Amino acid sequence: MMRDLPRLRNYKRKRISSHDPTHGNQDFLIFKGKSKKIIADIQGAGCVKHIWTTMSSVDRLYLRNVILRIWWDDEENPSVEVPIGDFFGIGHGICKDFVSLPLTMSPQDGKGFNCFFPMPFAKRAKFEIENDSKRSLWLYFYIDYEEYDSLEEDMGQFHATWNRENPCQGISEEGLDNIQFLLLGKNEDFSKNYVILEAEGKGHYVGCNYNVHNLRETTEHNWFGEGDDMIFIDGDPNPTIYGTGTEDYFNTAYCPETEYNAPFHGIPLPGGKNWSGKISYYRFHILDPIYFEKSIKVTIEHGHANRRTDDISTTAYWYQKEPHKKFKPLLPAEQRAPRKKPKAIKKIKKK
């Protein structure tokens, strides 16, 4: 990246923003409750290089109630459809300062959202914001892009999708001690793994953010991980890529309890004591994309052998040639809302 910075280019730099067209200081768009607007409709070839936004609302759930959608090249279905907070790197309806290479939440209190994923398009780029709340929203934004004469043939389009299982379907702890429940048993057919991404076409997966609300209440060791990542490529019935544990996939080790930010992986929210409450990880395959020719299914166990029953949500990021597989309908607002506090599945007391 730095090596190519001196290279002169025949591109034009453009920006669409929420600036006040009267040249006053009302540099924002107002969305009344339950409304949506196309905030940018770019014609021709180009590449979005940077998105910045911040917003204000009295709705405490606005990070899950505001939806970002993006369409490329007159396609029928959006290639990006994600709650705004989750798109910029942290779930749970939480924003806080964190930094990675492609995504950041910047001061004050993580309310300055930035995306540096390049997003090429051949004919058109359309951005929509939906305020799926009864409360009004004030939105400030930049969309910085390059304008080209034409797009190179080997470029894929950027995609992002959101998923949630609340709760995941685990097993009963009855008759099992803590070690048996957390560490023993086998995953026989992988069918109950949590699905981060399921896509069809030719492309490459470039990462995700992963958010867990630990719903198990116990004074014993309550690590939510031990779930192996399993990635199935081009219809392989068995995992093409098989991992060794949740923290391992996210490039950490030994059940971490520390907040950590690095360019390609991190833990913006490590959770409370004994891994309680809300936890967020991210992993970006910037230098190690995972390629697929026909299809990809990115999964992870929820606890070893899918034994845990936690609330998990994810945002997956990838590039592919259009058309893409149509996303599942986004959950309605009440089902996207983060939990207020842990809801115990079962309380275990030491004998």
C-alpha cells in the first residue's frame, strides 16, 4: 500500500456527503421515524474508498434499528444489508473506540464510524439508509470514491450480511458436570453449527465480526468458546478448512479476557468476569482471503460440539462476482434488539 503511494494515477476523486446545500451549518440529513432514503446514487464506473458517518437519535437501539443497504450495477437485491453498528465492527447495539485496518469506531465514544473496504462498481452504486424506528435520526456522512473510465474485468463486488441466532440450540446440562458439558462430546454431522456466511458464485471471504451474549449463569468456569471454525468450499461435504477453537480462529489464545485491537483481529469487548455478558471479536482475512469458485459456507460451533445456548450475531464481509445469492430476510426490529441483561439458561452451583 505505502509502496504504491507515489504512483501517479488518471483517476478523479469524488465525494457525496450530507453537507448543507445552502452552505450553512445544517450538515446532516433528518430521517423521521420509520423512513428510508437513497443517500447516494453514483452513475458510471468507480470504487468507493472510504465511508465515514456519525448519527444522533434518542432511540437507544439506533445502532440495530438503522439499516445500511448498498446495490451495485443495477442489481435487484442489495449486496450489503446490515444494521449500521454491526456493519462498522461491533454488535450488541454498542459503539466504543476501536481500530482495525478496514473498520474503526473513533472518538468520541466510538461514534465516528469509518470503513476502508474498497468497493468497486462498473455502472452504478446506490446507498440507502433506513430508520426502522419510531424516533427521528440525524445522519452525517461522507462517501469518498474514485471515478474511472471503466472497471477492470477481474474485480469482484463488496458484500456484507448479518445473521443472528438468539439463542443457539444447545443441549441440556442435566447429568453433566462442568467439564463434561464444556469439553466433551462429538460433533457428528456439523449441521447445527452457527452459520456466518453462505454464498454462491466466485469470490473470496474477507472476514467477520462475531458477537456473543453469554446466557449461561454459573460460578464455575464459563468460557463460551471451544467452538471450531469449519469452512466448506465449493460443495465439499466435509470442512475444507477446519479450525481448533473460537479464540484460535480470531488469532488469540487461552480463553482471553483482555481488550485488544490489531489490524486484522481483535477483541473490542472481552466481556465481564468469567466471560459474562457481551463479547465481540473480529477477524479480517486481508492478507489471507479464503477463495471459492462456486460456493462457500463459513460456520463455527457454538461451544464445543454445539453444546452451548448463547445469543450469537455476526456480520460477514466478502467479494464476489454478481449475481449473488439472495440474503435471508433481515430480522424485524424487535428480533434484532440486543438483550438488556443476561437471561440464565441454567444456574449451576458447586456441590
